[in-house]
Amino acid sequence: MTSKIALVTGGTRGIGAGICAALQAAGYTVAANYATNHEAAQAFSKDTGIPVYSWDVADYRSCQEGVERVIKDLGDISVLVNNAGITRDMMFHKMPPEAWSAVIGTNLTSCYNMCSLIYPAMRERGHGRIVNISSVNAQLGQLGQVNYSAAKAGIIGLTRALAFEGAAKGVLVNAIAPGYINTDMVAVIPDAVKQKIIAQIPVGHLGEVSDVARAVLFLVSDDNQFLTGTTINVNGGQNRV
Ligand code: CAA
């Protein structure tokens, strides 16, 4: 019997919080990582009873310390959800190196950091589930998101390659590419732009965090024995390329 201990990065707000709640409801012991918003994290922890851990997922050493703390408190991690992500949206001709590095660091290097610290033990135990949160904009591109689209597309490649390696060792690695979900990240898009975006979603509205959480739950559950290296699009039909 494998442990049911799940770690979700960026787990205290938005899609991550929805994923934590769904995993908890399904009987997992959950740890939620977050970056710096202590107030939101404490409120989340008070509401859910889920322990919260602050570290910077873009920084390898911080990840190492954070993962050690989680394992010491809860035990071996059997489910990793790489969800932490930021935007620094701006047109490419105005994008400074800092806006590139910040997004690549938090959204893509974070996946290397966390997988590199957790995947080897999963491999040794012969069981593990990793879900990486990509984006519809990895597939479609988006105005103002050269950095974000590149990072989220990188996640799809990382997922495929790591899934290839993990397959024979019982570690299934998948990605989810959410479309526009009703979160703070989407709330800050200028209203006129947001209306144009919603008009492009075939179902005609934003998704909810529970739409993404349900897909995560399936991928990490024992119901999934054969899906690996794939990307599930949870995007209201925004599949045109
Ligand atoms: N869709 C359609 N049109 C868009 C657009 C979009 N996503 N983004 C910008 N435009 C249009 C604007 O409406 C504007 O058109 P007009 O000249 O006809 O008025 C033109 O492009 C220039 O845009 P701005 O005037 O807004 O230019 P700016 O320099 O002030 O800002 C911007 C540019 C920062 C890219 C801003 O438009 C913006 O924030 N756009 C949204 C980008 C976006 O979609 N981000 C996704 C965030 S959510 C997320 O990332 C989660 C996920 O995975 C899906």
C-alpha cells in the first residue's frame, strides 16, 4: 500500500487551492507550498487544516529545504503537483530580461527543482504521480505572454521526457493545460481584453478551479494506470491551433 501524501506548489490560492481541496476530500494528506503571501496562506490553512510551507520554487536550495520539511512532517511524497506560476504580461518589444527570467524561473525551472528532489525517491519506491500545470497559452500563444507561453510549453516537453523515463518505474507524469479559469490571475487582465478573451472560449465562460482539480484527481488516482506523458486540455473548447 503506497502512501497518499500530496504536495502542491502554489497551493494556497487559485487553481492550487482548488487542487489541494480536491485531494484532501479524496483522502490524501496534503501539504501546500506558497511563496510570500503569508496572510492568504494562513487563511487557507485555517479554513482547510492543510499545513502550508513557504519557499521559493525557483530556487533549488529553498526547494531542498522545503521538501525536507514536508517529508519530516508528513512522510514520503507520493503525489507532486507543480502548479506554482506567475505572469509578467507585456508586449515582447517591452519585455526586459527580468520579466523573462522571473517567469521561466517560477513556472519552468521550478518543475525541474521539485521533480529533481522528489522523482528519484518515487522511482526507487516504484510508484509516484506527478502532474505539471501548463496552460492553453503554451499551445496557442498569447499577446503579451512570450515568457509565459515559452515556460508553459517547456513544461509539456519536460512532462513527456520525464514520463518516458518514469514509465518503467511506476512513476506517471502528466500535464494539464488549463484555459482561462476564474482566478486572481485572470481577474487582473484589463476588462476590455478579458471580454475579447471570453468571446474566444467556445463554452462562453471562464472555467472554475474545480474543473482543473477534477482532472488532477483522476491523473493521480489508482484509476489512472496507463496515462502518462500526456497533456489534458481543460479549456472550454479553446483547442484551435
Ligand atoms: N486578446 C485579444 N486582444 C488583445 C489581447 C488578447 N489576449 N491582449 C491584448 N489585446 C489587444 C488590446 O485589446 C489592444 O487592442 P486595441 O489596440 O484594439 O485596443 C491591443 O491588443 C494592445 O493591448 P493594450 O492596449 O492592453 O496594450 P498594453 O501594452 O497596455 O498591455 C498587455 C498589453 C499587458 C498584453 C495587456 O493587453 C494584457 O494584459 N493582455 C492580456 C494577456 C493575457 O491574456 N494574459 C493571460 C493571463 S491569465 C493566464 O496566464 C492563465 C492562463 O494560463 C490562461
